[in-house]
Amino acid sequence: MCFIDTPNLPNKNVKLAAVSNKFPKVINALNKLQIQVLPIKACDNLSSPVNTHPDMVLHHLGKKKIIVAKGEDYLATNLQKIGFKTICSDSSLEKLYPGDIKLNAARIGDKLFANQIYLDSNIKHYCEKNNIEIISVKQGYTKCSTVIVNKCSIITADFSIAKAAEKYNIDVLRISQGHIQLKGYEYGFLGGACGMIGKNKLAFAGNIKNHPDYNIIKKFCSNRNVDIISLSDEILTDVGGIIPLTVE
């Protein structure tokens, strides 16, 4: 078992991923693919619909380094047992926006897309020291809103992310807003409904074929040699992402 060099982009089959504990069907589907799951428990500081979302409570920096939300000691301990070097977030999460987005940033290769105003300072410091360019966007839920296909290709329905990414020569597939379930909200985000589970494997929590933009999503991924996998036949659901942590 090896740690992933570049966050969100495993170079081999994933062996361990962080997933919300509220979605046993997603966990069981991943287990059947020989992927172990680190279940994320409810964070008291976040609102109920998103309090178990991994993209809200942790941020993988690369290799063994990972930032964990302040107060989530159980999560830090479990990650340390695996071999991660955990870093506590500089500030605590809060229930209301923008206090809940401090760790919700999309790392795409050597760039980090986030609402820089509210981004946790420990993420900022890491990026500054490691030559990772921070690209500020209006969207606060940047990780949720971004499907990271490879280091230079993304899928998003968010205009600010798409515009910024295109400016930095990242290929962008713009899709329609909505069509993702997230109880308590009008809709969720496609980035929060998926994650890479291998070098060329993108898995979705639900049936991606039911998305109205399925055909162009499939073509976009196929042109980049990425296979898309549906983990169930249910409606696509924003589960806070499937965050790959280690590979075989």
C-alpha cells in the first residue's frame, strides 16, 4: 500500500478511500472492488446534510500529508494509524457558509482552486512552500463542484471555476447545473458524487447514465482514456466525494 503523490489523482488502483459513513451502499460497492473505506463520521461543527462529507473535513496535501478539521481527533488518529502525517486546520469549521468551506478546495495537479478569502491558512502555507499556485474563484464549494479527470481536465457546472480553469489551459467540460441529490438542499454537485479509484477509473455514487449530460461526460472521459463506473443504479448523490488516499 502506497500513498498518493498528487491528491485526487491515483496512479494505480486505489486501496483506501475516505467516504461518508451515511452511504453504506457506496461503501459496499467500493469494498466489492477491493477498496477499503475510511468512514467519515459526523462533524458537530457542520450542518447535518454535509457533516460527514470528506471534502469538508479533510484536505489531502499529497503523499503522507493531510489536513484534518480542528476537533476531528478520531479522524486524525485513524489517519495516523494508516501512516499519514496529519496537520490540524488553523481554524474550526462552522455550520453556516462561508465558515464551512475552509478545507473545500480542488487540487488539480500543481494548482489549487478555492475561494482564497476563506481557505484555511495551513493550506495556503503549504501551497506557498511547495510551489502550488492558488487560483481564487467565487465558488466556495470548489472541491464539490469539480470532477477532476486528470491533471489538466475537469468537469464542472460552475461558471467561475470553468472560466478560471480555461484561463490556465485546463480542459473544461461544462455541464448543466443540478441533477445531483443532496438532502436538505435543492441539489448537490457532480464533483461531490464521484472520485478517481484508479489511474483511469472514475467512480460515481449513483448511476451516471441518468445524468442528462451523460453522453458528453462519457466522451470527454473516454477521450482521456478514463473509464466511468456507476456504483449503483440509484440517483446520483453528492456524498462529499470519494477521496482516494492510498494505492496498491
